[in-house]
Amino acid sequence: MNPPMAKESYNDLIFQLGDLARDRLPGKPGCPRSMDRVFKAEEAVVASRDQLAAMEQEMNDEDAAFQDFLAHQEEERGGHQAIVTKWKKAVDSVEGKVRGLRKTLTNKRADYRYAQFGLKQMEQKMEDLELITQDAGRLDLARQNLKKNRITQMRLAREIEDLEHQVATALTPFPGQPGAAGILAHKRLLEMEDEQEARKLAHDERMAELDQSIGTQEEAVKASEDYLDQALFLLGEEVYSLRVADAQLAPFYPRLDRAQ
């Protein structure tokens, strides 16, 4: 005796019916009205996937550009390093003068980045506060604190400019100075270090932003795909309720009758 056949799932059959109807019925007489919902859902899926693909491509392009930058720097560094080695004594004498300045400059730049981050947070909090309170005293205090932070950031920027000028001056040989070529090559190497640090910070920040955006967009793609599935399910239900005459759709109707 053969075991009884397992009962088919109504939901699965309805979805299969809707999916097949999507291919069979567009443009035909009596096409269910819910087909329009399927078309719109498909457009949303395509647009969402395209946006995700664009973000992923932007991330790839950003990473490729950064790797190219590093490769070009490495290529340039070799030539300058050879000149520095040739004029090592002249370079060492100058380096002793700028080492302390550059250390201070590095610290000031770090302080400035931290100040920028803090200022952005304060500006956002200020915007939020203006929306949620009418307390004049509280708003005035917040504005004063924001003003102080902006002044602090401007002061740091000026200090950085002054230190950069001091370093540049110390690394600029006077006319006829022995080892001038080595000093200028060393100056360029230090500039390249600064460029690489700045570029890496910008690269890491952009990659983090893109990674977060991609995560959000992946959720949007999933939501649009879920909505398409729902639209196909509703199409299947309408086709079944109408029992649309179609040679490939008709076999589903008795199976659905038994599944209910």
C-alpha cells in the first residue's frame, strides 16, 4: 500500500502561480489588476540593486585609487631616498632642527582632527536642541560652548599653519648651501609622509562611510525583494480567485482547491 501523498502548501502554490502568471499574462485580455503592483515592485528591486552595485563599485574604485597612490609614492620615494643617502651629513644636520617641530606638528594635527570631530557632534546636538526646546538660557549656553569650540579649532588651524611654515623654512636650503639637493629630497620625503597620512585618513573614513551605506542598501534591497514576493503572492491569489483561463495556470487551481 502506497503512503498518502503529503498535502501541498497553499502558500507555496499561490506564490508559484503568481510567479508563472507574471510571465504568462502581461498584455493579455483580462490581465489581473494586481499585475501593476508586480511591475512597480520589480522596478523598485532593479533600482535598489543598481544603487547597491554603484556603491560597491565606488568602494572598489576608492580602494583601487588608494593603492595606485601608494604605488606612485613608493616609486617616487626610491629616487629621493638615493639623493638623501648621497648627502646624508647635510640632511642629518637639518633633520636635527626639524624633528621636534614635526613631532609637535603631528600632535597638533591629531588635536585638530579630534576638534573637528567634536565640533561636528556639537553642531548636530545644537540643531537637535533647537528643535526640542524653547529654553532661551539653555540655548544660549549651548551656542556659547559651540562658539568657544569653533574658536579653539581656528586657533589650532593657525598654530598648524605656523608650524608648517617653520618646518618648510628649515627645510629650504639657502643659495649655494652644500647638500641642498639632499635637503630638498628629504623635504619631499617628509611631505610625502604627510600626504600619505592625510590620504589614508580620508581613505579609511570614506571606506567606512561606504561600508555603512552598503549595509543600509543591502537591507533596502532585501525589503524590495520581500515586497516583490508579496506582490507575486497577491497576484497568485487574484489569478486563483478569477481562475484565469490559461493552459499553464489552470493545473494549479485543483491543486489549490485540495491544499485549502
